[in-house]
Amino acid sequence: MADQSGGKSAEIEEVDELDELLAEGRWAAFKEAATRRMSRRIAEDEVSEEPVEPFSSPGAFGSWSVDAIRGLLDLQFHRSATRTLLPLAYLLGLAAAFTIPIVGTVGLWRISAWLGIVFALVFAVPLGLVIAAVVRLLLEFVLNASRLAARVEHISDMADDLFQALSDVAEPVNQLSKDVQAVQFWRFRKKSPRK
């Protein structure tokens, strides 16, 4: 009996060692893939997190203009143009914030000079400031939503990697569980009733 139980325990130890090696190999593969993906994502984030400064130099304005036109002409939305188009949207919003009060003031000036002056002093300036503030807040909301979407996509990729690694580990664990149940060397035999 001692030989059989010793042989079975040696087999179990070998199976345990093999499963540990397989698990370590899968873990190492998962870790390596996750590290590569994270380093690639960090590099992409560093590139995309650089602020778009189209007015820093004529060359920067030219490259920004080309990127903005590509973003506007991308009808299938294959690439994100949010950060590229934000300066253009902000400039247009500021232009509207100045134009709307000026047009209102000029229109009322044609009706009555006093009415135009009162409108300019009481309504036009606050209206322009409110429009500029709303445009700025909306564009910052869009920018933050874009950043959040990038983070969620990164988390989703990591979850997919983790799910794949857990699936790879679950199969050998299930097999090991079945093998251990088949061995059943620890169960005590019922003692026969003594007569």
C-alpha cells in the first residue's frame, strides 16, 4: 500500500509542477502582452495628449490646417478629430459671441440711437460674455468626454486581456480538479463492523 500511495503522490506532485509551469507560462504571456499593450497605449496617449497649438508657428498652423481638413472630410469617422477641431470650434464660437451682440446693437441703433446705446451697455456685453462662456464650457465638456472615452477603451482592452488569461488558466485548473477527484487518496475507508 505504501508503494501505491507514494507513487500516486509523486504523480500528483509532477502534475502540480506541470500545471504551475503552464500557469506561469500563461501568466508570463499575459503579462508580456499587457505590458506591450499598455506601453503602446501610453505612447499613443502621450502623442494625443500634446496640446494642439496651431498658432505657435506658421508650420504648426499649416500642419494643423491639414489635420483639420482631414478630420472634416473623414465622413466615416475612422479617426478622432476632436482635439484637432477644438481650436477651430472655439474660434467660431468666439466669433459668434462677438457678432451676435454687435448685430443686435446695430439693428437697434437703426431704430433708435438711444435704444442701441442702452442695448449695447446693458445687454450686449453680458450676452457676449455668456455666449463665450457657454462655448468654452461645452468644448471643455467635449474634450473631457473624448479623454474619458479613450480611458474606457483602454480599460476595455485590459479587461479583454484579463478575461483571455483567466480563460486560459481555467481550463488547466478544471482538468487538475478532475484529476484530483479521480485520485481520491485522502478518503478514509469505512471500517468494517467488528463482529
